[in-house]
Amino acid sequence: MNNKSVCGVKGGAPLTTLAVFAISVNLGAQETPDDSPRAMETIEVTAQAANASSAIERQRASDKVVSVLTSEAIGSLPDANVSEALQRIPGVFIERDQGEGRFVGVRGIAPNLNAASINGMGIPAPERDRRSVALDVIPSDLLSSLEVFKTLTPDMSADSIGGAIEIKSLNAFDRDGRSVKVTVENGYSALQEETSPKLSGAFTEVFELDGRELGVALAASWQQRNFGSENIETDGVWQPLTALDGSEAVGATELEQRDYTVTRERTGLVANFDYRPNDSTEFSLRSLYSDFSDEEQRQRNSFKLDEENDEPDTISDGFAVWSDAALEKELKDRSEEQKILSVVAGGEHSFAQWGVNYSLGYSQSEENEPGRRDTTFVQEGLQLGYAGAGERPQLTAGEAAFTAANYELDELVVENNFTEDEETSFRLDISRELQLAGNPSSLRFGLSERRRKKSDDVNATVYDGFGGDYTLAEFAADNLDYSLADFGPAVNRSALNRFISANIDSFDIDATDTALNSTRDYKVEEDVSALYIMNSIDFGNGNLVYGLRYEATEFRANGWRTVESGDAVEGATEVAEDVYVSATAYQREYHHIFPSVNLKYELSDNILLRGAYTESLARPSFGYLNPSPAAVEYDDGELEVEAGNPNLDPFESQNLDFSFEYYADTLGMFSVGVFYKNIDHFIAIADVADRVDLTQFLGGLPIEEAQVLQPINGDTATLTGAEFAWTRGFDNGLLLKANATFTDSEAQLDLGDGTSRSETISLPQQADTVANLILGYERDAFSMRLSAAFRGARLLELDLEDAAFDLYEDDHLQFDLTAKYSFQNGVQLSFSGINLTDEPFYANRNGFNGQYEEYGPSYVLGLTYSNF
């Protein structure tokens, strides 16, 4: 790399003398004689200026396109977890659950098409269907930095199309001497009127041992967040309907009101050790443990409008009424715990012109859902309907719907589910410093091995007889706070649980439904072996990195095929009345070679140009690869199937990147980039009944009509985008940061089944616009940051028959605020506001409700002590 300038100033002057945005200069001083003391300029480098400059310097020095967040920048906004911190980076958006950031997308690309690692080690996903991990399980207090690589080099894993996210935990050598930081916070949810305590602490120390150094970094974080949400959504699709009176309009047959009460607890631990016996050798051991529990109670009203009659009595735009409909009241009571453990040990050695790096890592994640209870009460024969079909439909019901004694206890489902995902990895990198035509150069080559295993064990028992006729009146709660409508009687969790615990041994089990719900287990194994070679060469004002990476993937999957049929199924075992089960197994392997070129050129002391061509892939999510179909139903020659597809090919992408970067002499930078991705084998859900062998589901049973919904590989998709980023610090203590990414995609959807759509669509889950604006101010002991994070609309779900009813997530704009005051004794007082404007989640089908959910704002008051 050409080190002629740092942050636009020749000679590599210390960064802290350049990272100046709070500058106090006595401009009014009069000229003094040559022999008298001159008025002294006072230069104050503030914390947020130094943090911003550190991230800018790392971005500039990289041989790839990268965006960086330092630990101090992460703490400057109210981002409780890794996902929420990452949303501030250019081109990054987040998927939210209950208003909290969970999964991370880069450059408009869906989260499943991005890679994430901790200290160089891949992170397995605790969720049963996911390949990508929900990064909200990792508290942001444990981090040293976050990096999002938008181009790859051959020494990096190729499994990233949008971006590769690298999470680095604390390192004692990054700080001078002993450092201590302790934080105490308490939050408040305006919607639930609940408080949420949080504690965190970090300690680092470098010990001198007879000329050798041992760095120790320890950190811990604990938070209990009590909050909730209110929701109204459509279960299914809106479609043209004809009423009994002959009226016609678009309508929906099942809508739901939901109220959530959630307690999430996060515990995170970091223990990192770095040992330097001499200047040419370093050993490291880095470990991170995260424990995330999610206790959720969901009260739900399900309006089953076509329970008896498929047609409404009458219908018009935004209005419909059914007679003889059903209303179900359900309580979901579940506690879910997710754990992630990552341990990486490695070493670095330098021998003259040679360098050797190696690491051995193990990571394991699990999700445990013990004793989940879903209890349903039902009332039939009601007149139900809705008024309004847009953002918040108003559901209508007669007086009988508000009487608890009219609801009969109908079903209880008790689940004990467990998912485990673990990965073992080894990598070896060897480098050699060279001279090529008089230019400094580095040759690097190496290998890596990754062994991943994921398993899912589902156990569900369905009860449909309770030894008596019980109604909701015996378990009713009338004080539910649900502001979107009159919810009516709810289920009292404590009373219901006492009843279940005392009587469950006498309940009647529905053997058929129990078998259907409990045979979705699967196990997959995925081995990835890689070799690479790359060369880096500095020439004049430029740097070129190029090379090849080879990856071989072996995939094995085992599961169960479960069929509900009145006829015997060949090769299957009957495990309950009309339920047949048979084992399934798949195995395949594929190979890829990935070339890449990254070019960086300093056009001047302040201007940097970049260009890159890379190739990468993204392996399908485990939910898509699941060999155990979620449902197979067969009745009188009619077959309905929802299934995974273990034979899916991975996404493959060819990527082009070009960017212009300007670095100011003081704190400031501006960049603009364009990128293009050509993606083969993208995945869509399709009805594939006419293109698959149906005997795999039923053997030789006769089939007259079939619907098989399964993920398949589409043809080619393209994505084009532009990315802008700007940072500017001012003398008066003001800091402005803005970024925006605009993307447009086209995917050829040629399903070829004669009934489904065959046209050009947007890439599923692609966000067309992602933008951030941060206004910061720091003067003396006071600092403040106000942020706005925007994500544009994106396609969530395809309607296979009519594009008018595709499901789109609406735009999302969220405002957050943090203000801090620092005392001279190292104590800092902070206040944060999250989702200040109460931005809801909204998804719709051509303006018809898909899901509307409110979370309310929340506020946090904190106290921090640090000695640095």
C-alpha cells in the first residue's frame, strides 16, 4: 500500500492532530511584536471527531471497499445489539422483529445472502430455517469494531453477495495501559409502560513479563428488556370474491388482531488473550459467549370468516360481512433461549520476508424452546366482517363475540423444540514479501476447512379433549391494553397454566395431528474446503490485489417425509391413523473457482479511486434445503405439498465496483460508488407439480390434481446500485454524516408451469433505498447525536398467480437520539430516545393490509464510568 499520505496530509502526521473538528482558536488576538510571546492556538480533539477519523483512516487504508464502525461510534447512538449498530453503515439495512433489529442486509441484498463472522470465525445460526444469524443476540457493548466488506479478496470466504460482516471483540493491545468501563442503564417502553435494566463492563490490561507482553480483555453485558407490540394482519391473501348477494370486490377471509408482551434478556461475555513473546510472534485466544432469551405471550383474535361459507353475505371495496363465521382466541405462551459460543485460537509469525498465520476455531449455537403452549378457544356461528382494507382494517363483530362464556376450549399444542448448529474451522495463510519490477509486492496463499452440522428436533403434542366442557369464562382476562380496537376478553395466562399443569395427564391426544407436527426433524452436514493464491503489488500511487480462490462444497441431508392419506403409502410406515412416515436422504457436491481483482489508486493527496471485479456465491438457507416437507396432504386423488428442495444450486454472482473517495485535510470525506451484480440461480417459491416426480411423495397412489409449493432456482437476476457517503466536521463542534444507497434489480421469473407467473420481477427482499443521516454536536462536556435511518420498500412474498397481490414491506423511517454529559471524574450521564416518532411496521398487497404493527417509542437513562 502507498503510505505517502494519511487523511490527505503528506508525511503521515499523527491522526490525532488531523482529526480536528472542535477547534478553539483565538482569532481575535492582535499581532504581537517578534520578541513578545505570540497568542497560542488551542486545538481540542473531541471524542466523536477522533472516532470518526479512526473509521475513515481504516476505510482509506483498506485494499477492499469497506465501511467501519469503531466501538466508540457504536456507543454514540442507542443501538443495543450488533444489528442495530450496523444499520448506520452505508448500504446496510436491518430486518426488525418486535421493533428490534435482527437480520442484516447489505446493498439491498437479502440477509441470507450475506456472511457474518466473529474474530474471523463464521457464526452458526440458532434458528431452524436460517443460515444467516440474527445479530441481535450479540450485545454491542462487547465489540472493538464492526467492518462490512463490500468487495472480497481471495483470502476471504466467497459466501457473500451483498457483503461480509466482520465482528471484532475487544483487544487489550488496542488500548494504552489499563482501561475500565462500567455502565448502568434503565429503559422505559411507552407502549407497555415497563422498565428495562441493563449492566455492562469492560476491562483491559497489558502485562509486561520480562520483555514479553500479555494482553487481557474481559467484558460482560446483561440486559432485560420488557416491551411489546400491537398488531393487525391478514393471514393469507386478498383476492377477488363474489358474495351471496351477487356483489363483487377484493376481499380476505382471515384477519387477525395480535397483542404481544415480550421480555428479552441478553447476556454476553468476552474473554480475549493476546501473547507477544517477541516482536515477530503473537498468539491469541478469543472467545465470545452470548445467551439470548425471549419470553413471549401473544394474545390473538383470529377472524375465520369463511369457516362455513366460502362466500360472504355481501362485499364491497373495504367492507364485507360473513354469517356463520368463527372467532378463535388464542394464547401463545413460549420461552425461547438462544446461545452462541465462539472460540478462536491462532498464531502469527514473521521470518525475514516470510509470514505464517494460522487459526483453529469452534463455534456452536442452539435454540431451545421448552414447554411452548398454544391454547385455542373458539366460538362459531358468528356474524363477522371488516370495514376498511388498508393499513388498519377495522374488524366487526356482534355482541356475542365479547362474551367469554361463548368460547369453548378447543385445542392445546405443547411443543419442545431444539435446534443446534455448529462449525469447526481451520485456516493457514503463508505470505512472502517480494520485489516485482522494483515495486514492493506480497505473495499470499493458503487453505481453509469448514465443517458445519445443523440439526432440528421438533416435538409437538396436540390435545383436543379435556375431560369436560371448559369455556374462556374460567380463564378470562378483561384488562388487555390494545389500542387498535376493542379486543374483547383475553386469556389469563396464570389461570390457564395452573389448569393445564394440574390436568394435562388426563387430556386426550390427537394422534394424527401430533404425528404430523412432530416429524419435521432434519439433519444437514456441509463441508467447505478452500485453496487460494493472491498477489498484492504497490506501484507508484496505486495498489493492486488479484488472485484466485477455489471452494469445494459437500452437502448431505437427512429428514422425514410425512404423508396424511387414507390409503397406504408405499415404502412408508404408518405411525398414526392415516399418517405415514418414510426416511429421506440427499447428497451432492459442487465446485467453484472465484477470480478477483481489487485496484486502489491515489489520484492526489486527497482523492482515491477504486475498482474491483469479484465473484462470489450464497448457499441457500437451510429452510429452503430442508429435506422434511412441512406438509403433505392427500385426499381422494388430490395432493397438496409444501416442501424444501435439497437439490437447490447456490446463488452465483459476478460483481463490479467502482468508487471515488475524497478525504479532506481535516475531518471530512466524501465518496460515491457504483456497483453491478449479475446473479445466477436466484431462488423463488413456485408450484412445481408438473415438473417433479410426484411418486416421491406418495409412491404409486393415483393423483388427479396436485399442488407442490417448493423453492426452485430461477434464471438470471441483475442488481445495479449507487452509493454515497459524506462526513464533515466543523469548528463549532458540529458533525454531519450522511449516506444513501440506491439499488434496482431485475430477475427473470420463468417458472414454466403454465399457471404461475412468468415475468420480470425485483429480487425478493431487495430494498431499493437505504439512507442514514446523523447530526452530531460536541462541545466541552456535552455531546449529542440525532439519527434518521431510512429503508425503502421491498418485495417480501410473491403471489404466484397475480402480481397485484405481491406482498411489499412499506418504507421505514426511524429517528433516534442520544445525549451525553461527561463529568471530570470519568462519569458520564446519558439519555437516549429510540423510535421517537413511533414508526410502525407495515406490509401490504397493492394497498391491502398484509401486516400493521406498532411498537411505541422507548427511552433509556444511563450512567457510565471509564478511565479512558
